[in-house]
Amino acid sequence: MSTSAPLPSATPVSPDEFAGRTALVTGAASGIGLATARRLGEGGARVVIADYNAEGAASAAAALRDESVEASAVTVDVTDPASVEAAVRFAQDTYGALHLAVNNAGIGGESAPTGDYDIDVWNRVVRTNLDGVFYSMRYEIPALLAAGGGAIVNTASILGSVGFAGSPAYVAAKHGVVGLTKTAATEYAAQGVRINAVGPGFIDTPLLQGMDKQAYDGLVQLHPAGRLGRSEEVAEVIAFLLSDRASFVHGSYHLVDGAYTAR
Ligand code: NAD
């Protein structure tokens, strides 16, 4: 399945927007993370592709280097604090400092109502989608402070503000990401670290792969825009939130959802 609507004509990207800055993007081997890494690289950032899919991360970094982006890959498991700490250190050691981070790694989890939800699946989803964002910020924030300031965007979801039957773990974790983002934003706003979240609607990425046409069309119906979103459309908003153009944007939760939550 894929959305057939054409992308709006791309706005030219300034190659100097992020010049001299290093960005770490988790979950960047695929989907929204890869589109974000590409968009930041087009804007002049040096990009660290961090993912637990080592092969996918290496080939994403190679593809970006072919597009003249300065990119490296590091294997990370965001559910493991030591692994996250090592990835942040890798970015600092490779490029001298870390200025920007996108905490985007995430998984879906199986669908079942709360009263039947498998406890192991709950733990896996919450550890990846919520603990993983905390561990990432836990090590990124000191690195950004050491660099003299910077910006973080956490990938939440529309399901960080509304419920979705059959997805209790995902919904709870994404609500947690929104709360964590707001809290950390208040803690570091005065020290030059801006922290925000994005809330994508359903986006056509590998996360939705395997869905049959009926389920896909059902998701489309939930978006008044009449289609699912594209990774590039989320990446554009993340890039704005990381850029100096968003200099007074702190602690926001920015929806990119084709009016899903406005219905
Ligand atoms: P995706 O499956 O294409 O990409 C997710 C990436 O995260 C993969 O490369 C995967 O290897 C990586 N990853 C998973 N667990 C990891 C771990 N423990 N450590 C390191 N990397 C790990 O999915 P996507 O749609 O691009 O999702 C990216 C983010 O966007 C997720 O947080 C997801 O919850 C969120 N999101 C997606 C949608 C959607 O409809 N696709 C909607 C709203 C929010």
C-alpha cells in the first residue's frame, strides 16, 4: 500500500541551515528517521544514523554519503542505556560535539484490548517507545549542554493525545513521550536547549507494512486530508523545530496529521 497523492512541490533547502552542526537520529535506518536524516543532511548537518538494524543503518549512511551528506552509522539499542550512551559518545568523538538529536526509534506492537494485552509486548513497546526516549535524552542533554546548546525533537504520535482501541502500550508510551518532552523543555529552556515533539498521523512507512487494503483504507478514512502522510512531510516539520527559525519554540507538541485529531 502507498499513498498516491503527489508530494507538494519541495521548498528549496538552504545547504547552510545546519552547517557546522552534528545531528544524531535514532531509528534512522528507515521511514521517518531516514527521511529526517536526509533532510538534516541536505541542510548541511553532519548526520549520525543510529539504529539497531546495523545493516540498514550502514546502507542508509552510505546512501546519504552518495548524496554528498556527511553521514556515519552507529548501532544502538535505545532500550539499553549503555548502548545509547555509547552512541552519543560516538557522535561526539566522530564530529567533535553533538548539537541536534531526533529520538525517533519506535515499534508498533500487536493489537489487543487492554484486558487481553500480552504483558511481554507491553514491556517491549514501553521500553522502546518511552524508556528509549528517556535514555536518549538522558545522554544527549549533557552533550548538548557541553556543545553550548542545541535542540531535540522526540517523535511521539497523534496517539500521544488521543486513544486508539487495541494499542494500549503504544498509546500510553506516546502520551508519556509528550509529557517527558514538556518536562525536559521547561528544565533546559534557559540553558539554550530547546526540546519539542512531533505527533505524526498515520504515515506510509515500513511500520504499516503487511496491512491489507481494507485496513489501509480504514486508516485513510480517519484523515480528513484523504490520504496518509509521507515521511518527508514529518521530516520537514522536525527540521523546522530543530532550526534557528524555531528559536522560541520550546516544549511544543506539533501535530503533522492531515487533521486526524481536529475531526
Ligand atoms: P520504521 O519501522 O520505518 O522505522 C523505525 C526504526 O526504528 C527502524 O529502523 C527500526 O530498526 C528502529 N528501531 C526499532 N527499535 C529500535 C531500538 N530498540 N533501538 C534502535 N532502533 C530501533 O517506522 P516509522 O514509521 O518511520 O516510525 C518512526 C517513529 O515514528 C516511531 O517512533 C513511530 O512510533 C513514530 N510514528 C509512526 C507513525 C506511522 O504511521 N508510521 C505514526 C506516528 C508516529
